Amino acid sequence: MLQNNSSENIKYPRRRFCGIFFGLAVAVCIAFVVIFLFLGRWLVTEDALQKADAIAVLSGGIPLRAEEAAKLYRDGYAPKILLTHPAEPSAAMAALGIPYSAEDFYSLQILLHEGVPQDAIEVVTPPIRNTADELAAISKSLPGITGATVIIVTSKAHTRRVHILGRRLAQGRMHALVHAASDDPFNPRRWWATTDDALDVVREVLGILNAWAGFPLRPSQ
């Protein structure tokens, strides 16, 4: 009789442990599913538009970002548009002696095509390698304007990372209003349905984690 009671006492903690482990596993699975489903929507965050000192077009997303910037200019949100100059592949092509028109050249042509006058467009320096470089270059291109308001035009999935980087890097020199190109086809509710959207999400999540960690990963030289 004592032996049976001892055996039951041993089995009870095991059943309890298994129950707790199963409950935790279910909770983790549910959390993973919720994060997976809402990740695309979390990445998209925009500021309310208002009059600004400039509109800045981040590199990438041709022609949508430049077209959106032109629309904002025509609507009177800012008197000038800033373009950034990506370092690559311009440098690599120059080393080969092959003529190459950088992305800002095409963005400039799009802006002109959309009715933005040449004297309202400025290409900021120095050449950039990533989004952090871009925001730093944009904020430094506004000398004498402390806390200038700049509408940053980018893609939908990129807005969260731009917000995070803007707070870390602007250091009071610039008040960034992050705005996504309205015609960007990114679908935040079903981001896993296409390879383009899925790759955007993976890239943005890794970029955000790198920013939160203090930028341990640096762009390739």
C-alpha cells in the first residue's frame, strides 16, 4: 500500500510538469502566430503631414518615392526636395571605368518629369551606404536651421526603421515626419504572400534589431 502511494506521489509531479510545459509551448506558439500575423502592420507607421522645410527622398523604391515627393511638393508641403547619393554601385562601376548614372540621377529626372523645378531639387552629400547615413546627411544639409522639419519619403515597410533611426541620429537637428509612398504595393496584412513583401519584412526586422543593439553590424566597404 505504501509502495502504491509512493508511486502515485512520483507520477503527480511529472504530470504537473508535463502540463506546465505543454501550456508554455502552446502560449509560445500562439505568441509566434500573433507576431507573425501583425508584423507587417507593426512595420508601417506614418506621421501626419504638415508644412515642412524640405522633403527628403530616401534611396530605393524608384520611381514611387520620387513621384510621391513631387506630389507633396505640388501640394505645397515644402519648398524644396532633397535627394541622397548612394555610394554603390557608382564607386564599383567607376573603378571599372564604366559610365554609370546613380540612382539620384533618375530620381532627379522623375522629379523634373513631374513638374518640380530644377532649382527646388538638391542632391545632398556625402555619398551614403545605408539609411543611417542618409538621415545623417539630410540633417547636416540644413545649416542654420535648428530642428528643421523634414518630410522623409520612403516605402511602407521601411517607415518603422526610419522612425527609430531618426530619433537616434537626428539629435535635435531635424524633426522628421516619416511618410510612405502612397502607391507602394506592400501588403502589411498578408506580407508573407509574396517574395518581395517577405524579403522587405525580413530586411526591416534585421535592420531594426541592429539599430536597437547599437549598430554592431556595419555596411560593407
